[in-house]
Amino acid sequence: MLFDFDSIWRPLLHQADSLRPADEPLLDRASDDDVLLDAYSEAVSSAAKSAAPAVVNIRNKARGHHGEGGGSGFSIAPDGFILTNSHVVHEADSITVTLADARTFNATLIGDDPDTDLAVVRIDAGHLPYLRFSDSKKIRVGQIAIALGSPYGFQQTVTAGVVSALGRSMRAQSGRLMDDILQTDAALNPGNSGGPLVDSSGMVMGVNTAVILPAQGICFAIASNTAQLVAGWLMRDGKIRRAYLGLAGQNVAIHPRLIRHHKLTNAHGILVAGVEPKGPAAVGGLIEGDILVSFNQTPVSSIDDLHRLLLDREIGKQSNVKAIRGVEMIDLVVIPRELGSG
């Protein structure tokens, strides 16, 4: 059978044209895309222009095999306080900061917290432009994320992307688990560490800290609420106070019969593999072989759970712990001490 294509398609094309308003040009869609692109470009450009004056390049020197290294940072107060990553300045013998206007200063380490990979340094300069923190609880997946820093020493580099995910966890170099980590596809490279991740208004969403290699577009930043809290502590005390119990533990599964018998809500606990002599755990009565299942009425399924609860407010206070010894549940009282106090 032969088809008259002209007779078939011409009416369809005419019908399609009739559905489009007569005054709507065919290139409107392309025009809309141009407007969106311009709006995106304007947002990134405006945020970068606002934040860039407060972003600094950091160089450090250390004795031995560490040699010289560097990273980024940003001013958080007009009187010379600068926030960066702990791994950028940890164990450095000298720290040099170069501002956006090319002025260079020697810096003093004010405080360092490897467990959150954050540090504060200070330079002898005043009236500095500085960045403000946004509320990371209000950050949404998909919103614009703009990273500023000095990758490979190229100062004032800007990359942009979106917030890819919220609430990630990752290990600090100290081995402690860091929570509330932002994931972004804004490109980060060596040297970006310690620089700000800002939103479209130029406010700090997070502190750029790590990338996954060789993956592309998987980068991480410490959320602004964590960064602001830790920075305040470091500026005030020079360190973060944490509590400790003085025990070695490992995560273990609890036997289903014990879970049912004791009506536990968690299927895992912390097996006490050892206790520090005269440490808080030993003084409180915990012994090797116990399985710790709660701390101050909060279930603990892992060592990371316990670390999250050992805050500075627990130091020197009586804390209730529950543990399984054999098949029995025991209640004990421990008094955590300050980590590093001996």
C-alpha cells in the first residue's frame, strides 16, 4: 500500500501550529534558557564577589618529612581570626597567611581540633572583611553551593555546583567520626581544604574538607553549625573539651534472646575489651566482657554513638550506664573525666 505523506503530515503540522499562540516565537524556549543561565551566573558571580575578600591562602612549614604544605581559610571576625582545617595547620612550626589583597602575615595557632578537622589561627591585622555563617539546618539538597580557595596554590579560585546530600558522616584523621557533613559536586582539589562553601548570598554553608579520589564530583564540607560552634570554643578556650570513660571497646551484636529478655531497642552494643586502671570506667565498676548498651538513658549501639554523648557537659558529672554482664543487666554510675587530663 502506498501512502501520500504530504496529505498525512501537512494537516498534523497545521494542527500543531494552531495549538501554539500566534504571538509566541519559536525561540522563546531558548530565550528562557538564556535568562536562567544569566540568573545562575549572576548568583554565582555575586556570591563569589561578596565572599572572596575574606578568603585567604595558608602556607605552613613543619620540621622533618612533612616539609611545606598549604590550604585555604577565611576570616570569621574583623580582628584577625581565621578558620581553616586542622589538617592544614596541625603540627606546623610556622604559618603564613596571604590575604585577598596580597598582604602576607605570620599567623599564630589559636586552637586546633583534629576530631572535627577544624582550627583557628590569628594574624595581627584589623578591620578585615569576614564571612557570616548560615544555619546549616535550613540547607536543602539541590541549592547552589560555591567553593572558594587556593587549589594547588591558585588563589581566589571559584567553583560552583549544588548541595548533593546532607547528613553524611566521615572519619577525621584522628579516627573519630564526624557527623553532619555536606556533600557537594562543587569541584575541590588539594589546597581547597579550609576554604568556605557559600550559598548564593555569600554566607558560609560549610568548611571544605575532603574529596574522594578518583571519583569526580564527590566532595565534602563540615556543616556551618558545627564549624561555628567549634570555632567559638577554639577562640575562647583554645581547645575542645571532651569527656572520656577510659575503656577499649568494639561493636558487637547482642544475642536475640537477651534483646527480648531485657526488652532492648538496639540489637548491638559495645563490648568492653579492656579498661584503663583507675579510669572512670574501672572506678565505676565496668569490667572486661561487659556489653555497654546505654549511657544516661540513651541506647548506644556503637563506639561512635558513645563518642557523640561524651560531651564537655558530662565531665565530672555522675552518668548512668547499663551493661549486660553474662546474661544479667547491671546498672552502674561512672564519672567521666576530661580527655587528655590524665
